[in-house]
Amino acid sequence: MKGFAIGVAVSAIAFAILAYFLPEIDVGDDVVQLVGLAVVFGVVNALVKPIVKLLSFPITAMTLGLFSVVINGGMLLLVAWLCGEVLNIPFTIAGFPETGLSVEAIAWAIVASVGLSVISTIIGLVIHD
């Protein structure tokens, strides 16, 4: 339970930092909603991402692992859709899900997933489990 709480806190901090530096990412203003976003992010990464990675293994192997960046961006778009449409937590990536899916939203999701990975790694090095 302690590890889960630390993971949620690290993800929430990473999302807040990401929203500060990337103009197309909006996470709202409330800390409770930010924690809710981090929980949804953790659940999607724990339940959906392994299945998608398994099904996309041939493409990932052909691209020498680079397709996993696209998968991470897709998971971030899924989190945005779940938060915006299902849970009413304000989280948008270049206007998605409010304005619909666009190439711009996909590109920003990929950029955000890379940034989120870097920020989470740095914070994880500082905050030990």
C-alpha cells in the first residue's frame, strides 16, 4: 500500500510539472483531481498497457522498440478520455477529448508521455520506495 501511495504521489507531481512546462496539457487546478488523474493513470498502466504491449509486440520488434513510445502516447490519450468523458476530471491534451482526436493531440500525447517518463524517473530517484 505504501508503494502505491508513493507511486500515485510521484505521478501527480509529474503531471503537475508536465502541465507547467507543456502549454497543450491541462490538468485543472484542484489537487484532489490531480490525485484522481494519477490513480486513473496507474490503473490504465497496470491493466490495459500490458495487453496492448503484448498485442503490438510484432510492430514493436520491427521498430526496435520505438513503437512503445506511440503506445505510451496512446495510453495517455486513453487516460485523457477516461478522465474527461467518464470521470469528469479535467485533463486535456491539445483539446482532446473535448475537440476530438487530431494529429496535434497524438503528437502532444507522445511528447507528454516522454516528458512524463523523464520527470517520473527523476522524481523516483529522489523519492525512494
